[in-house]
Amino acid sequence: MAEWRKIVATNTIDAALLQKMFLAGAKNLEAKKEWINDLNVFPVPDGDTGTNMTLTIMSAAKEVGALAVPDMETLAKAIATGSLRGARGNSGVILSQLFRGFTKEMSGIDSLTVEDIARATQRATETAYKAVMKPKEGTILTVAKGVSDKAAEVAEETEDIEEALLKIIEHAELVLSKTPEMLPVLKEAGVVDSGGQGLVVVLRGMYDALTGKVTDFKIEGVSKAKIAATGKNTGAAIENVDIKFGYCTEFIIMLDKEFDEKTEESFKAFLSSIGDSIVCVALDDIVKVHVHTNHPGQAFEKALEYGQLTKMKVDNMREEHNQKVIQQSEMEAAAKEETEKKEETETKEETVTEAKEETATETKDEAATEAKDEAVVTEEVKEPVVEEETKTEPIVTSPNKENDRVVVSEEGNKTTYSKVKEPKTIYNTAPSAEQPFTDLTGANADYGKAAYALGMTWGVTKNGVFNPDANLTVEDAVTFLYRLKGGEGKDGIIIAKMSEANGYAQKPLTWAAGLGLCEGSVEPKAEITVGQLVSMIDKLGYTAEGVVATDNTITRIDGLKLILDSVID
């Protein structure tokens, strides 16, 4: 059985380690972009924050990953220039400025200490706030400020980078949880800020690399087409929204004349006269511009006064929002139809069952009457009753315990295994020879077969992807356990943050509340810790033997393994 142990942290981060941490943060964001898209309601509910932030960081990750033997100078340049050139959307440009500010403090040093991180995060926050024309609290900026404030605090308390980064991330999550109180539109939709959530996801990925939890740092190219094809954008859409400025307009100016602070302020003032959500950043000989406007052409014409334009992009946000609302409505209608069909089927089954029971009762009564009548006429010699031998229910054993498997039946390509477990059967369905998860191989595929056969998971959006390396969330962990147990137990109260949960997880979460599996405030989308998962498993009567319960997060595949291994002797 695998064990999850806390890795002893170092007091410094060199360029090679920081490179891995940045790539891990990028991969974590890419893996969770759709979730972040679903949170997007501000400044415009067009469901693209996760996509934009992913394109931004992946642009930098491509350059960072190409560095064979990085030093702090080359690494800083790759992060700053790569993220700015690839910056997409309001959140993407702000993210690029956070990176730019942070990297400014990497100059002239060989490694980062906790104090260096504190200075770098402060610089990052200042740079990002300066880039935004009208900063709004309750956004990624607020979360970034929470990061820098906490970093300054922990720098006075510890030199342990792992300890410091964990405290910073936990504080960032706390600040993120308060964003709905700062922006009414977030509270109305029942979500936290999408950009802030994206930043936390990046930090979590970096932390996982620091602690050794993540070891795969290979970055594959992420195209716009690939992201668009996988994007569902079915989250917190608001139907009656007034989008004042309809076109998200972005471009880069390749300067051929001086662009000083006075010129920059004048250009920003012009952009402000034709739109909002303005982010304007100058770096060396380029200027990155983002604006929401009804007149993209006017922005282009003005920018041409300062140089040539490249990376020009215009998106119709009203159309994107309408498509999101329509898609969400269609999904809700489909879900309603499915529920109605299920209820209709259940009603029919109940009617049939009741009819059968009535018929059986009548037959039994008739048989009893006949037997009584016969007994009056004659007396028969009764033979002793032989009870039918009790059969052991077939149970699938843990995929990694081959020696425990006993084949009891083979039918085509399906094999059923048996294993006696007292006092009761856990489950009686063996792993089928087929499983839909294209991203599970080797031993992981065996676990996927077992989970699929048991109805524990059908994958992410049922598209044949399990996302094994993504961190397991509270709602998904609870859903795994709920399906494994068949929903045994009573429903609890509706948790306070139920609106944040995916639809499939709402029933399992009330079930978990009723059984007392979750302690304290339940955060459906929070990444579950090893300790929390072990506690849930123990409360269900299973044993996570040999697993060290820690505050570390756990990946989806490791969480699944932990559950399946725990229910088998």
C-alpha cells in the first residue's frame, strides 16, 4: 500500500527547483481550467477565465520548459516575457503582471529564501495593481494581496519554505472564500472569484512540486482549439446580465517610438473613454493591451500611433454569455427530463412489485387453505426440511492484491472474483475487462476498472478522462464513498456552500452530512487532505491501514486507491 508522508522542506529554492515548481503550477491550472471557467461571473460572465489563465501560463511554461540548465536570470526572463506575450483576457494579463513583479526580485540571486519570497510577492502585488486602471477588490488582486501580506508575516516566523508556502496558500484560500462578500455578483451566483481561484490552483501546484508530490513536469502544447473543444462553460451563468461593453479586445503594440509614463497615462485615458476592464502593460519594446469596448477599431487606430500591432483578438462577450446561458439551460432541461424519466420508471416498477406481491399473497392464501383441507382428509408423513446451503457472495478484491483473488466464474471476457469478508459483503461486482479512462494505464487502469464496475466514477464529464494527477476535492471524495456504499444512511442538512458543489455531488454531500463524515464547514471544491479522507474512511467502518494521515493534499488516483485498498482485508 502506498504511504503519503510529509517531505522535509528546504530553506532555499534554487533555479532548477523553481523551474519545476512553475511547470507544476502551470499543469495544475491546465487540469482545472474548466472548473475555473464555471466560476467565471466577473467582470463578465463569459466562462473563459480558466482558459485565459491557462493560455497565459502555458505560454510562459513553454519557454521555461525549454531551459536545459536555468539560472535565476534566464528563468525570470522566460516567465515574465512568456506570460506577457501569451496573456489572454483580463485575468490572464493580471496573472502575467503578478509573474513579472515576482521575477523582478529574482535578479542577482542564486536561490530564494522565505524573505525573498515575501519581497517578491509584495512586488508582484504592486505590479499587478498598477497595471489595472481601476482595481476591484474581491478579485485575483485581493487574493494576491492576501498572499503578499501573509508572506511578510511568515517571513518573521520561519525559514522553512515548505511551512511558509503552506501557510501562505491556506491564507490565500481564506481570502478567496471571502470574495463573495466583496463582490455582490459573486454572492448572487454562489461562487468565489474565478481569477483568485486560478491563482490558488497555481500555488497549490507549485507546493506539490516542492514537497515531491508531483514529479511529472513535461509540458505539452495547449492550443486554443484544444481548450475550446473541451470547454463546457456550464457553471455560474447569470441570465439577466447587462454587458455594457461587448467586445473583449486584446493586442500587442510593437513600439517604434517612445512610450513613457506620460504617454502611457494618455493612452489609458483614451481607452477609458471607450471602454472598461483596462489593463495596459509596457515591457521593453512591447505594450500589452486589454480593454472591453464597443468599438475595437478605435482602440486599434489609437494604438497604431505608437507602432505596429500583433496578436490582435476580438471576442464578442455578449454572444459567449448567451451561448453559456443556452448551454446551461439545455443541461438543466436534460437533467430534469432524466429525473422525470427515472421517477416514471420507479413508479412503474413499484406498481409492478405491488401487483406481484398481491398476487403472491393471494396464491399463498389459496395454497394454505387447500393444504388445510387436505390435512383434514388424511394425515401425511412429513419429510425433514433441508435448508439450502448459504452461498458466499462474490467480492472483487483490491487490484494490487493478486494473491487474494480466487476466480469463481468466467464468462466471455468478464471474470468474477471471490473473497470472504466478515461480517458482510462489501460489493459483488468484479472489474469488467473494459474501462473508459484513456488516461489510466498499468496498475492505475486496474483501479479504474474496479471503480468503474462499482459505479464509483464515470470520469470527468463522462468523456473518458479520469484526470488522475488532479488533486481530489471534497465533493468528489464524498461522491466516491457515497456510490461505493450505495447511499446507505440518512440525508443530512443542506450544507451552507451547496451552491458551490457540482450537481452530481449535492446528494452525496447531504448524505455525508447525515453520517457526520465531514467535520466543520464543508467546502465542496476544496482539495481534500489525506487526513480528512482517512477520517471519512474510518467513520464508514473501513481501515486505511498503514497510511499516515497528513495535511497534504492527495491526487484523484491516489485517493481512489486509498479508498479501494481500505475496503479490502
